[in-house]
Amino acid sequence: MPTDQNITSKSADGNKADFNYSFVETIARIAVYDDLRSAPRVIEIQPNTTAEFIENLASKIYEQAKLAGGTIPYTVIREVSENFIHAQFSEIIVSILDQGKTIRFSDQGPGIANKDKAQLPGFTSAIEPMKHYIRGVGSGLPIVKDYLDFSNGNITIEDNLESGAVVTVSLAPPKAENEQHQPKIESLTPPLSSREKELLPFFLHEGALGVTDLVNLTGLPQSSTYVTLKKLEEYGLIEKTVNQKRILTDLGFRVANSL
């Protein structure tokens, strides 16, 4: 997948400006490998407006990687997912491997010619229509690389088989001996009300959700839903995404799993 760096991305007639960046007409597929001896579970992200498509894709990848046991943060997943815009969302396949510790993002766009510069700030080929949905300043993969370097993770960029690129990010979980000294979940959060306990698991299964989404799922009044979400934010269990939806934090994921 071409990133926000030094790439030429063209539509079928050779002019990338002719591509409709406001709506994604293709399907993205997420392949979740429980192990490499069996076929993966495949989850499809359906066509949608570009902002919703990127949100749905990043949220579902994050959710499935977490459920598998991985610790790659939402920010890393979001930054790489946004760069599919440079491939015009062509043939997206995201593979979740190694119990969620490795995520491979692939496409069949024009590819990444200079893979070293792609990880340096400031190299960008984003045109104006793209900048309605991404920052477009050449910061995406550098942010990912800096985070993974600091966290003893890894990022690799390779050519796909025929065309396009494959970006692989990996992050090992905390060492077991360190986990033994972490405070118990119960000591990290205040007692949850029955309504807060009712709403929290929806984020575990549905990914990013807004107030209206939760009202539709639960039938609760909008005002009560909003107040409950504010409380969960104050507790550090959920956080807002760029589209004003909410998603579980690392702590929220642990707490939701324990309910």
C-alpha cells in the first residue's frame, strides 16, 4: 500500500485526480489466522464513505488483533490503514498473525518505490482530494516507525507479488515477569454501574461506536447513553477517535474482557 510518501498513484486512465476519493467502492478483507495450519477466518469491510471505511477497517483490525492477544495500539493500525488511500483502496488484505502480535497490510496499488524514504518525515505524494481524509504531510509511517522502535517493535515494507506493497508491523507483548507486577484490574477502575457494565462489552464486539450506534443497539435514551459514555471516558476505559466515535483503551479492553 502506497503510503503518504514519494509515490505516484493513478486511476485507470492515468490521472490520479480523476479518482473519487470521497467513497470507497471496494471491499477490504481481514484474515485472522488462529494458526498457520488452518484457513483463516475472513472478515469483510464493506464499501462506504472514505472516512467511515477507514474508521471501520482500523477499528475491526484493532478489535480482532486484541482478541487474538496482541498489543499493537489503535494509533499504529490507524496510521497504516489510512495509507491505503494512496493505493486507491485496491485489493486490500490485512492479515492478523502470531496471536495478534503481527499485522500485515497489503494492496495492489502502484507500490512504494523508495522504501527507506517512506519511513522519513516529509516525503509525500498526497494530492488535495486525499487531504480531506488524511493529514497528507508525510508523517504516517514515520509515526509508526518511531513508536515501534521505542517499543521494541518492527516495521517492514516489501513489494507485493505482482503490484502494490506489503507493510508488516509487529510488537511483542510485555514480558510475563513484568505482568506479574501490574496492578489488578479491580484496583485500576472505580466500581462500574450496571449501565456502564452493559455498554462496555459492545465496544469489545462492535469496535468503534458513537452515541447513535449505541442507542440503536441498546434502545437506551440518547441522553443516558451520552452520560454513561462520559463516565467511561473519565475512567479511562474508552477514548474518542477522529470521527468522534469511541473505542476501548488497553485498560478498557482488559476490563470488558473480565465482565
